[in-house]
Amino acid sequence: MRGQIFYDSGALKSVATYNGDEDQCYYGHSYPVTATFFDEDGRALHAGKFTTSRSGLGCPLVVEPEGYGALG
């Protein structure tokens, strides 16, 4: 599954491939597996694999790249 996330300002934050398949039902929080992550000025800060951490029932936390912020 592919998608984009935007900052509150409307600037593009990331273009990503997310967990889960487009043609199958998926239950749970989606998170980026690979992506290009931008700052609010449009500079690419990271391109490639994302590392996430899961604990409990909350949203997965992006561990790498640093500074990505919350998913939920």
C-alpha cells in the first residue's frame, strides 16, 4: 500500500510504502516500511527503510529515522 502524509502546514512530509497489501483486508495501524521523509521546507531527510517499534495497543512508533514523529 502506498500513500502520502502532510504536515499541518500542508507541506509534504513523506511518500511511503506501508505495511499491508492493497488487495487484502488489514486490521490494525498502518506504518511506513520504506519512505522518503521531508522537512517542512521540502528537503529530503531520509530515503529508505523505516524502523518501527510496537508496545501495547497504541500506534507503532517510528524509531528510524529520528524526528519523524507520531504516526497517530
